[in-house]
Amino acid sequence: MKGSDHMSDARLDRWLEQLAKLIEATAKTPAEAAQIVRDAKVFRD
């Protein structure tokens, strides 16, 4: 869907994997991991 705000399942899976790798590489505490996730939000309410 060109021009859509929606992600395909495959694209979402790739994005989540990249986010997981970022968290593993940088977060030292659960609070830091949570902040990384919050900062990476791509969907708008």
C-alpha cells in the first residue's frame, strides 16, 4: 500500500529484530531497555 502508514508483517518483523538487537547491544537495565523502546516508537496514536 503505497502512501499508507501501515507496515507489512515482514517489514514489522525486520524492524522488531533490529530493535531487539539495539536493546541487547546497549541496554544495561530494564529501565534503559524500556526507554529504547519508547524512543523507537514509529506508530502515532
